[in-house]
Amino acid sequence: MTSATETQPRTAEPAASPPRDTAAPRWSLPALLAILALAAVLYSWNLSGSGLNSFYSAAVLSGTESWKAWFFGSLDAGNFLTVDKPPLALMVMGLSCRVLGYGTWQMMAPMVVAALATIWILHSCVKRVFGHAAAAVAALVLALTPITVAINRDNNPDTLLVFLMVSGAALALRATRDGRLLPLLGSAACFGLAFNTKMLQGYIALPAVFVVYLYAARPALAKRIVNLLLAGVVLAVSSFWWAAAVSLVPASERPYIGGSTDGSASNLIMGYNGLGRIFGGDGNGGGGGGGGFSGTAGLGRMFNDILGGQISWLIPFAGIALVGGLVLCGRAPRTDLTRAALVLWGGWTALHYLTFALAEGTMHPYYTTALAPGIAALCGGGGVMLLRAFRADRRWVWVLPLGLGVTAVWAAVLLRRASGWNTWLWPAVLVVMALAIAGLFVFRSGASGLRLRLLAVSVAAAIAAAVAGPAAYAWSVPSSGAGGGMGGTNPTAGPSTGGGFGGPGGGSGGGRGFPGGGMPPGGQNGQNGQGAQSGQAPGGAGGMPPNGTGGTASDDASGTRQSGRMGGGMGGGASSELISYLKKHQDGATWLLAVSSSQGAAQLILSSGEPVISMWGWSGSDKAMTLARLKELVKNGELHYVQLGGGMGGGPGGGGSTVSSEVTAWVQKHGTAVKESDYSKSTNSATSSGSSSGSSAQSDQSAIYRLDPSDVS
């Protein structure tokens, strides 16, 4: 029988405001340490065999060789062109490598630390509002989010981005709770640093932070407005110091800012890394629902075959928990911290969801790692609120079981998409969740020790069933030693599910490349086609140096940099024989070679240890190399060798058809073609004698030419 008190109308306060325990339960710290240990294993196990993004690896290496390259985020130590992001993440990894030496572990150490710190900060933030149990669930969900595991094993900037945004959100919530200005200023500084990690993506959650503080903070309204204005000043300073510094350096004395159309940081902010991501264009591919790597834009994108297994497992439960939690808060006071936290993390999740779902520009699956903290906080905090309501109020008895049931069914759908992969798992998830829900109903009421313990077992079983699918996907990344679906360029977790971007555990063929090879859906060059050369993704044969770092040229035991063979067709790649030839005949030039694309230049930088010019940038639209600039470099003896074509975004069309055509025509007219017989011992005499005077090491699409000051009229 249900007690009489349970049938009476109840206020929302008991369910909405969990007890603020002054003493942590004995299990709380061990649980957190266990989750952190699990995360550390997932993020670092077999890391030396993981394929990193050679684009960023090369920039980090250049930053260890030149402080100017470190500050600007230059791809090459000669400072011709920067990467297409602000340099904060590169700065962090570069400092680590300057202190510890250059290599995979040295580069990734600060990223792994930042990932673990993110879990700890989220746990602490959720604990202060919802209690220890909610904090443990949130930490576990964040640690096991598949795409988060994949990106935390990669040198893309998203790991640092999420750390800074979560830090900013946690400080904002503390400022809301305590009414003090300093945490709010710290929050603004964190979001500003997030901007300097990945520009406008670092601002996605800011509207939620603003609304929560303006409405729920303790100070009077006028004081809250003044505090927000002061925080806005801090945000502006911490956001734009790098762009301002870049603009103060004359264009002739700084590298071309990669990803921009005019070499300026402001253009990069508003174009390629701004509105171009949302609407397409500016090097992000066309609009019209594209986005390349993540499927067609639309509200259901997070649940499609590509992104579903990466991030969507607990989105339905998080949505139910958010709505239920807000209803349970009822007419709580304006300053109620529980409601403030729900609005903050709910706003975080909704804003990121809508941005990623509707973006028509470049949209990689790993961007969705920014959704994970909001989902985790809602599952932990909102889930505990639903559990309390489930036990205390008969009107709420169906909500938690509904959320758990939907979670199990969606997990089964996702697991069944991976044909032939752990086929036992989805039935197990359904059975365990069904038993757990039954246990919740059986042991719902009563306060005896045995019933409470059995209820706890049922809750634990429900949590285990909910995270079993994500955990299996997450473990597939370190267990295989791979960096994901494209080995660092586009890291993903789990098996292939028909989207063509499956991760290391993938079924037929591992799901490593694009369907049929070549470019991703839409056939876009640039970032939508990064790494897909001649049907070979980076990390494949001839694509990366065989040094076990997926493009990171590491040091061996004797301290000698290892140079592996680079595929000749990989956008500026070259054999070790050609690299030796170019070094021998470098003749004091700053740059070893100029190639069409940033990916090709990055691989050559890692293989040779020398600066290499990327003429047209990552997307092939940068106008970094003009004919006047090329003549100047050749005349000054700073560059002798140019490779035409043979690269992503290169050849005719790179940097704009007019500019590239001028450069190509001038090089072909004035340069001397380098023949394969000049450097390759394996070239047979018949091939050499049968070659025309204009032939070279590669076909006409990837010919290398020698230029000297005398060639400049």
C-alpha cells in the first residue's frame, strides 16, 4: 500500500533540492578516483600507436624550433603560413615538447591532463548542486562518451576547448551561487581562452551562462548588470589579445593567417571559423545541408548513422531529465541553485545541439565532444532528481522508468546498426535494463536496509545498462591502437555503421576510409576532403611516416629524428631519397620545398625536419603564395624547389584559379624540372632515357622544379 502522505499534494522542494551533505560518503572519493583511472587508461593506452593529426603535429614541431612560429601557430618554422585555428592548443603542446622533447607522449601529455581535469571539474560542479551520486554518474558518462575518448587521444584542439568551457561554466555557477565577482571574471577569462583555442565555437554556451547569472545570481539586478559588464571586458581582452597582436605586426613580417582570405586574423574569425561553419562557404564547402563528415544538416543529425554512435546514446534521457527536473523545481525562489544548474547545462546542451545539427559548413564528428559535459551533467543531476521523485511521489513513478526504457531501446538501435559487431551486447542491454526497472518498482518503497540495498543494486544495474553501449564504443579506440576513422584527421570511436566514417573496431575493412575511397560525401576539396588522397586516408600505406606515431616524427633511443617514407602522391609527399636530394641541394634556403597543400607540407615537415611551404593552405583557397611573393623568395635565395600539383587543393584552382595559374605558368617557364634519375637509385636507365626533357620525379601533376635567383628577371 502507498502511504497516505504519498497521495497528498507535495511541494517540489524535497525533490528539487537534494541535501547538501557536509561530509562526503565513504564511497564518493574512491568512485571518482576509479572513474579518473578508467579515463586515464582510455585516453592513454597504446597512445604511441595512435594516429595523430599531422597538420597539428607539424605546427607543434615548428613551434619547438621557432618562438615566432610558436606564437603565431605557424605550420612551418620559416613562418610562411599558420594553421587555420588560433594557437593556444599548439602553444600548450609546444611548451610541453620544448621541455620534454618532441614526440607523441610529450605532445599529448597536457591534453590527457586537461581531459582528466575536465572530468574532475564537472564532478565537483555537479556535486555542489545535486550531490555525490549525481556527480559520480556525470563523471562516468563524460569519461565514457565515445567521441570524447577518440578526440582526447588526438592532438586536435577540442580537448583543451572543452576543458576551458567546462571551467568557465563551473565558475559561472559558483558566481551565481555565491554572488562574488571574481569567479564570474574567471569564467569570462576561461571562455576567452576557449575562443583562442577554436574561436567562435568557444562562445556557443555563453548565452546560457549569461541568462543564468543575470536571472539567478544573488546580487541586486543593478549589481548583476555591472558585474556582467565587467566580465564582458575580461572576455573581450582574453578573447582578442592574440588577434590584436597579430594585427599590430605588419603583414610583411608575419606569416599568412591560414584559413583567411586576406591574411588577417579578423577575417579568419568571422569567415572560415565563424559564419562559414554555420552557412558553408569561406573554405567550408557549400551550403545546402552539407557538412561532409557528419551527414546532412538537420535536427536529426545527432542520431544519424555517422554521429549516433559517437554522441547520441544518452541524449533522450538527458532531455527527459532536464524537463522533469525543471518541473520539479516548480516555483522555487529566483536564486534556486538547482534550477540555475539545470538551465545552465540544459542551455549548454541545447545550444551545442542546434549549432552542430544545423551547421552547413565543415562539421566533423569530433566537434560533438562539446555536447558531452552538458549531457553528462543532466544525466547525473536530473537523473537523481527523477529517482527521488520516483520514490517520493506516485505521480512521478513513470518518468524515470520511461527515461531508462527509452535509453535501452535507443542503445539497442545503435548497436544493431553495427552489423556483426558484438551482437550479444544489445540483447544484454535490454534484458539488464528490464530487470533493473522491475527492481526499481519492487524496491521503490520502504526504508529497511535490505530494500535500500536492493534498490541501490537496481539503480546500479540501470546505470550499467545505460553506459554499456558507449563503453564498448569507447574501448574500441585504445584497444585497437588506432586514432579513429581517419587516424587523427577525423577521429571517431566504435565500429563502421554504414556512414563511411567508422572507427577502429569497424566491421568489414574496419571502416577506415570513405566509401570507395577518395573524397568524403559531397566531393568537396579542402577540409571536407582532408586526408583522402588517391583513395588513401592518412595513416595508410605511403601516407604517414612508419614511426608508430601516425605522422609524428619521434625521436628514437639515440635521439636521432626518424624520417620515414612519404607517399609521392600525398599532396607534396616525397620518398626519403628525394628528401635527401632536396636537403643536399638546399643551398642555404629557408624552405626545403613549396607544395600545394598544408597536409602535404605537414607530412614533409615531419619527415624531413625542415620548413616546407604550403602555398594554398588547408582548404586550397588561401592566397598565401602570389607570383610576386614567389619571385621575392626565389630572388632572395630563400626557396629553390617548388612542387606543382600532386596535392589536395593544389594545382590549378589552389589559392584562386588566377593566382595559381600565374604561379604554375611562371614556374614551368623559368624552372628546371627535377628528374627522378637525379635522386632515385632505383630508376632504370630505360625509363630515364625514354623520358622527355620536361619529365620529372612525378607526373606533370606533381612535378618538382628548381628555381634560382637568376631565373627571376
